[in-house]
Amino acid sequence: MKVLHLNAGNETGGGMVHILSLLKELNTDEMILGVFEKGAMYTEAKKHGINVICFDQTSRFNLSILKEIARYVKNEQIDIVHTHGARANLYGFLLKKVGRCHCKWITTIHSDPRDDFLGGGVIGKVYTKLNLLSIRTMDHYFAISTRFKEMLKNFGVDDSFITTIYNGINFDVPAYVPITRQQICLAKDDFVITMIARLHPVKGHIVAFEALKELIHTNKNIKLLLIGDGPLEDDLKKLADEMGISNHVLFQGYQENIHGYLSITDVMILTSYSESFPLVILEASRAHVPVISTDVGGVKDLITDSSLGWVIPQRSSEALNRSIQEAIILKDDGALKFIGLRLYDKASKEYNLKNFSNSVYNAYKEIMEVESV
């Protein structure tokens, strides 16, 4: 069995971690990563000895690499093309319909496809329609949460073509560079909130800003660390200044040293409008950091009750405000750390990398066995 994983290659967040973690665990001649540009994912794959090939797309609108991918699939006798992300999904569709490749086509649904191009204007709407078209024609689907499985069924996908496979990470503490609060101008008694997310409309940073604006009236020592880069960086910096919270918001840009930042964090927040199963929550649990998250994707599958964290409605700065205030009180009482410990206990047992990779590999085998019958 040979599997070609296709991705645009410009991922730097949870999508990249998901794909590379899987391929590092299943690092055999059976698995190949194909990307369309030599970005961060290509570099990281090479660093970890993953079998990776770049089809070198000159622009995201250039479809000329279709012939090259189709030739590779046929020459290498690829059994399964596993696509990740909207651009890769489009190529999966074209490989089957135009490239006449007879391999099985699987996708992992990493996000709600209706939100993938949020804020992209007319071009974004066109890509959304193309992505939805391609999604409805696949051979099999990996849904990262039960909620996403239900979403696919609502799209008209038959239940028998969907396998729910939860994300997983290695819960051994990664090698990281220690960070002190003093290094990034934080005081010892600051209540540190960390948000690890692309600076993109779908991540809901404005909700965090609105909650922070209210919180600082009574909690002057709150600081919000924003880890990530993206198209909204300048707009968010301007908004923070206009809202009078710029002294409480620290833009840290893209960081590889996630565990280092989590080690000085009191609580991590996720304010997204759409997610599948956020890997960043697992990274927080590995660092024993409590989480406040919007009710997206499979978050409630992990944070099932208040002893494990907070799950709040989307777009509700009031609910975020209340949850942060509760976390501050718990910290003062010395009880906040136990929420992080309980979250770690559950996540490390149910969402570890071994469970994740075994589930994916077994699903591949089942799909191939069905094909051979």
C-alpha cells in the first residue's frame, strides 16, 4: 500500500502539525508527502526525514502541475491519495476527473469548508464553491470530530464513507527553549492569557479584544499574548490601540516554541468561529494549561464538563469575560492548576499520537480491503 498525502505546503499551524505528526509516526516507504511549494511544511518534513516531494506550483492559480502529479501517482503506483486542505482537495478532484487516476481518494476534514475562505471576497466565494464541489465527490472522509461527521452527513455524504478519527499528539514534553516572563515584559503577578492562532477572521480575535477591554477595568494586571501571524496583523494592532488595550496585548508573531510560551501561561483561550479538533488544545493540555474555548468542532468531546475547562458560545465576549474572571479567582485560590492537570490526564490517554496514527493506518487497510473485494 502506498499513500500520497497532498497539501499546498503553506501551512504553519495545526494543519501542518497534524500532517507531519502522522507522517513521523508512520514514517515508512508507504507514505509520501506531496506539497505545492517549498514552504515551512517542506522544510520541516525534510528535517524529520519524511519522504517529501515538491510539485512546485508557481502560483495558487496555476493548474499546470496536475499532469506532473498524475504522472507521479501512476508511475509510483499510488493506492491512496490523501488530501488535506482546500487547494489539495481541488487537485484530488482533478486527478480523478481529468487525470484519470484510479487510486482511492481520501480527505481529512480539518475545518468547516464553508469558512475556509472567510473574508476572501469574490475569489473566496468562488473557491468555497469549488471546495464544496470537490468534497462531495470523494471516496472516503476522515472527520476529526463527531460534529464534523454530522456536518458531512448534512452535505449528503453517506455515513458508511465517513470515519471519525480524533487528532493526537506526542505527550512527551518537547524540547523547548525556556521563556521567562521578564523576557517578554511580563510581571510576576500578571495573569497571562495566551491565544495561539493565525491572525485571520475565522479565529475571532475581536471577541478576545472585547472581553479584554471589559476585564482591564477591574484587573489591571491582565496580559494577552497573541502567538501567530496572518493577514489581520496590522488591523488588529490598530484595533487594540483604538480600544485602549494595546498595553495589555503582546503580539509575538509566529513561534515554533509553543511549549515555552505555554509554560508561562495561566490560561489559554480559543475564540474561533470554526475548527475541527484544535491541536492547540492538546498542546495546552500537554503543558497542564487550562483552556477556555468556543464550542467548535470536537472541543466538547475533550472538555466534557467544567472540571476540565470552559466551553463557551461563539462570538460571546461576555461568556469569555465571565470564564476568565472565574479562572482568575481559581488561580487566587490555588485551584486553577488542577483543571490543567485533569485535562492532561484525559487528553494523554485518549488523544495520544499512537491512537491517532493507528486509527488512520487501520482505516487505510479497511478501505483497501473493501476495494479488493
